[in-house]
Amino acid sequence: MVVDYMRVEATHTGPFMGIPPTRKRLSWTFIDILRYADGKLVEHWNESDLLGMMQQLGVVPAPPQG
């Protein structure tokens, strides 16, 4: 089993999921869990913070700060 954690940083310069370019700088994280058997990948799980990315784009409102 292999687990990786990645942080991605990018600038929104082109259309993305119907959202026109905002030129905003974004960052979000991924976690991948991979299971191998007999030298072959047999399962893959992924978690990524797409809600956080959409909040940074301004498409989804951020939760109120208390």
C-alpha cells in the first residue's frame, strides 16, 4: 500500500468547469491511497479539497468566520 499527500498551487488562467478565468492564485490538497497486489495496481482511493478550491475561486461562499 502506498499513500501520498500533495499540495497543488496554480493560477486560474483558463475556463474550468464552466468558470471563466479569474487569474486567482489557488492551492488545494490531495491524498491518494494505492493498493498493489502481484506488482499491479488493484485499488485507488483519492480525496481532494475541491470545496476549498471552489471557495477560493469565489464560486462557493466560504463559511462565516466566528
